[in-house]
Amino acid sequence: MTQTSSRTAEKITPEIVAEHGLNEEEYQRILNALDREPNITELGIFSVMWSEHCSYKSSRLHLKKLPTTGPQVICGPGENAGVIDIGDGQAAIFKMESHNHPSYIEPYQGAATGVGGILRDVFTMGARPVANMNALRFGRPEHPKMKHLVKGVVAGIGGYGNCVGVPTVGGETNFHEAYDGNIIVNAMTVGVADADKIFYSAASGVGNPIVYVGSKTGRDGIHGATMASAEFDDDSDEKRPTVQVGDPFTEKLLIEACLELMASDAIVAIQDMGAAGLTSSSVEMATNGEVGIILDMDKVPCREEGMTAYEMMLSESQERMLMVLKPGREEMAEAIFRKWELDFAVIGEVTDTRRMILTHKGETVCDIPLGPLADDAPLYDRPHLSQEEYKAHVNIAPLGEIPESTDIGADLLKMMASPALASRRWIWEQYDSQVGADTCQRSGGDAAVVRVHGTNKALAITTDCTPRYCKADPVEGGKQAIAEAYRNLTAVGAKPLATTDCMNFGNPEKPHIMAQFVGCIEGMAEACEALDMPIVSGNVSLYNETTGADGVSHAILPTPAIGAVGLIDDLDKMMTIGFKNEGDTILLVGAEMIREDDGQGHLAQSLWQREIHGSELGAPPPVDLDVERQNGTFVHDAINTGLVNAAHDISDGGLIVALTEMALAGKIGADWALADNSSYAADAFGEDQGRYLVTTKDPESVFELAKSKNITVSMVGTVGGDSISCQLQGADQVVDVALSDLREASDSFFRDWMQD
């Protein structure tokens, strides 16, 4: 008979069950699993393990559709992070995680602890973190709360990453009113390890000691996983206590202590205490190892008095790890952690019971079979609309007739000054991108590039997604997110290897939201397969919705953020976007413009349409994955054979924006031509996929290579001057916009917005 204290004997009422985010059916499953009523500690453990954040109960059925294997994959989804082979006996370990809800409630600590959590996921597996990235999405700049949120999130990312000594080398930041009530903060970390020294989480060895290391446990973050698995209401202040508090200096000590211990043979298994803290780490270790676990809660280091087992198990205090050690290694391990001024405590041992047993003050306060907590957690096949039904539901109007641009130069200036395209310098200058001295490219190019220390090879890293495409057509949007990541890696000279995802969506209990998720997964899976970029890790963040004062629930745009990693074998062949030399020829790699009879061409869902005409109409540009691969392979070959000296993929804003970005990066202008055509705006601002701009001193050799590979390449113009100039053939317009004016436009948004 399980002994109980007065607290654990508290009567479990339907109200208490609902407060823990469990429905009646789920509570009945708990009763069936235990063959009795749970006490409050057991209920709390079930609630966090069965939360959407931990169990993926609405998503894991569909996540199985993603390709996760390949010759480059050492470890796919299921561990703390994904692991890929980068040659020479080395591995890259990486993952992306969300910290959306906490960052909206408390932007500095929400973002900071998001960085801390993803760092732990990576060094838990034996890697030294070498780079941080992020993918951020905010609401309208004019929203009364948005400046505070942007400042807090950026400061939190910079504050944690800078102090812990891992460079923040890039990412993306975008704005849209759909994120007014739910901002998106996705953090990504990449690390490097020896391929034969990867550490995993499966506990083993009956009687082996279970060790707690790092910071003490407090009451911060309790119910964080549950909070992250529910919609917001209009007032989030009451949820502030669920946001964790981070300490990057302690994290730095923890990284060094863990890596030092990992150099020995002491560790059997190791797990980060992330969402759901001590609960998820212990359950996952025992479940993965098919063993049981017993913990003495009296031995858990606590920084607050009178903490109950419930509070200790559900706390999400930061900078903590759980390990299983080989017997007899405790003293040696403790000496390492004490040297680094960190807590160390043996709090339990591995058993053969396949149960989680907790004792506190001489009583058994929890006795749960592990199966129902993890492998047998609820799994839902949520109803979802077909893609045809979904498109009818969102009812996005066809593009129809959009007025031709009366002044392409003025349109370009307005777009470069918009929140969508303006320079992010204000953001990335707050990040230390150079610590470690291996950063070769940081924010501002197509992908960040970080040298593999002590070698002449490098990892290229990017984060990508176009949510407006995903809303209009989830399948094409999912394809495009992978394809753009592929192009960004290719454009710096890297061979794309693998991806991680962060699936940010609204309430999955709504069939149209679930249709977005299912459609994006379908598109992503197709693109990953075609481009040989398997998903090796990831995260799902659902219920990104807020019920406003009007009583209406507002969801974010479907945002399947993609983090991707590629390998540059020889850093001497790394490519950048900036123009290099006066007189270089500018070439367009990719197909001719789309001219669809129904008017839904490449200007549909384009930034030009949104920023100049204030509309978001039509279907997104289609993604031809065969063309993506062929063009990408060609660009990679042209870079590696030294034929081109600058490269940039064409995405948001179309060709003229890509041209402008290359000119601003290189501080040299360009002269280009638009042929007599049906739509100058379409040629300038169209967002057709699979295209790149490259520059070369030897266009004839590039054309010969293109012809041998059956690739479409056309001449665009010439590098030179101090403006973006263009003669529109057959029209009176002459585009001639000074680079100084374009730079001022690009710099103005953040500079002016953040003045006060």
C-alpha cells in the first residue's frame, strides 16, 4: 500500500484535474493505469508528461511521415538533439526549440532560458556548442506591446548567449499582425563532437547511481510545460510565475563540468532537465533504457525551504542535469562538479521495476508504471480538413489584377524600409558573434558559417520559413521552407546535410489548424526526400492562440521554422553575397518567370503585393523540387570550381531586392535591364522559387557549364557604379536609386523605432 502524507492525500476533484490541463478521458486513463486514484504528486507528473509540449499527443502521428534517416545521419529524432556525420571522425549535433509562451509573458527570461535550454540539449550529447541561431516572429510594430517584446527578447538572447560564450551567428526576424498575441521565439544550437563519443539518455545497470548536477531547484517554472500547451487569454500577467529564470554563468560552468566528466568513462546516461524538469528527465531516461527508477526527494538540492515532492518534480529551474553513473565513479564526478562550484547529489538509483517511485520524508509519495507516462501516453488523430476543404475555409482571394508599378525605384525604397526587409543590424549587433574566433560569416548573408575548430572546413547554418505561403497553401509552404534552407546553404558553398524543425501552430483541436500542420508536414517530407535533407531533431509548439477582448481566438500563421546545417569542405571556397568587382557580370540562375492564365503568378503572396498594395492574395509560388536540386547542384559546382565570386538566393522581394542586398553588402552598385515584357513589377519583385543571382568575371564558362547540365542561366546586368539603375525597355521609366538612399531606407526602421 502506498503511504501518503496529508498533502498527497488531498482529494482530487474535477476542478483540480482541469487545472492540470487534463480532460475527463485522460483522467480516466490515469485511473485505469494506476487502478486507483492518483495523489497530487502523481497527478502533476501525469499532467506534465501528457502535456502537448512533452507528449506530442496531437502531432507525433504525423511527425512519423518525415524522413529521418540517411548515410549522413548518426542519430535522428528521439534523443536530445540530432547527430550527423561531418567527416574526419567528427559529428555535428543540433536542434531547434521553441520558447514562445514564456517569451510573451516575460520576454527577457523567456528568450534567455530558451537559449539555455537548447544549449543543454546539445552539450548533453557530448558536443561543445559552437553556434546559436534564432527564428523570431513578432506582431505589428505599432502594437503597444511589441517594442517591449522585441527589446526584451533580443536582450534575453544576447544576454544569455554572450555570457555563456557561444556565438550567436544569425537567424531571422519578421513581423505580422498574426503574432500580436503570440510571438514566436525559436532557438537553435549547433555543436561539434567526436563521432565515437556521443552520449545518450537511456539509463541502464540496476543499482547504478542517479545523480543530480547543476543549480539548485526552486519554484520557478512550475507548470511551464502545461502552460506552453494551452491557449492564452488576453491577460498573461497571472502566468508570470511559470517562466523560468536563467543564469548563463552557471550554464557555462555546467558545460565545462559536463564535458570534463564526459572525457572519462563515468557516464552511463545523461539527460537535460528541460520542460517538466526532473519529471521528464527521469521518465525519459528510464523509459529509453527500459528500466525503473527510484528517487529520494530529500536529497534533491533545493534553494527554497519546504518544497514538496510535487514542486520539486514539476519545477523547471534552469541549468540542471540528470545522470546515471557507473558504480564507484561518484566521488570522482563529485570532485569535478564541486571544482566548478556546482551542486552534485546522488538522489536515486536504477531499478528493474519499470516504475517511477519517489520517496519524501520517509514516505512513498509516487509509485507509477512508466509505460503510461511515456510510450503509452495519449495519441490523437485530430480531425483535419482536406487541403481542398482548407483552401475553401481560409478563402484567400485570387490575385486578380494588380496595378503595374508606376515607379519601381520608389517601390524598392519603400520595401527596403519596411519591417519585412529592413536591416536587422540593431538586433545582431547586440549578439557576440565572434566569441570563439571561428565565425566566418554572421548575420546579413544567406547562411552563417562557423569553422570547425582546428580545421579548414566549416558548418553553414540557416533558419527559414515563409508563413504567409504556409497559410495560403500548407503543402507548398512546407516545401518552400525546406527549399529555401537548401538554397541558403548552397549559396555560401555548402553541401546541405540535414534539418531540424520547430513546428509553431495554433490550436490543433480546430480542424483547419490541424490541416495546416498536416499539409506542412506533407510538403516538408516531400522536400526533405527530394533534396536529401532529413529531419534529425525538432520541436512542436501548438496552441499559439490568444483570445482577445473581442472574445475571438486569434491564431498565429502556420510557422514550420526550419533550421538546416550544411558542410563546406574547404573554407577557401566559401561564398558571400556581396558584389566584388566593378565590371563583373550578373547572372540569373533559374527558370523564366511564371505567366499563369488565371493571374496567380509569382506576385501572389509576394512582399511587393503586401507592402505596396496592402493585400495578401493568391497562391504562393509553386516549388519544383527537381529544379531546386538541379539549380542548387549547379550553383554549388560553379562555386567550387571558382567560376563565380558572389551568390545569393532570390526569395522575399524578388530579383531586385536580392540585387540590392548584394550591392549593399559589397558597397558597389549595379546596372541591369528589364526586357519589354508584360509586367515589370513581376520581373522585379516576383518571388519565383529555385533561383539564384551569381556574379562572375567569366560568363562564357558559366554558360558552358550551365549548358552541359541543362540549366537555365541568363544575363541580368553588370556590377558597377553607386546606384541600382535599370532601363525598362519599351517604357518611360528609368530606375536609378542611389545606394546611399537604399542604405538609409534599410537602416531607418529599427533605428527610428528603437530611439526612445
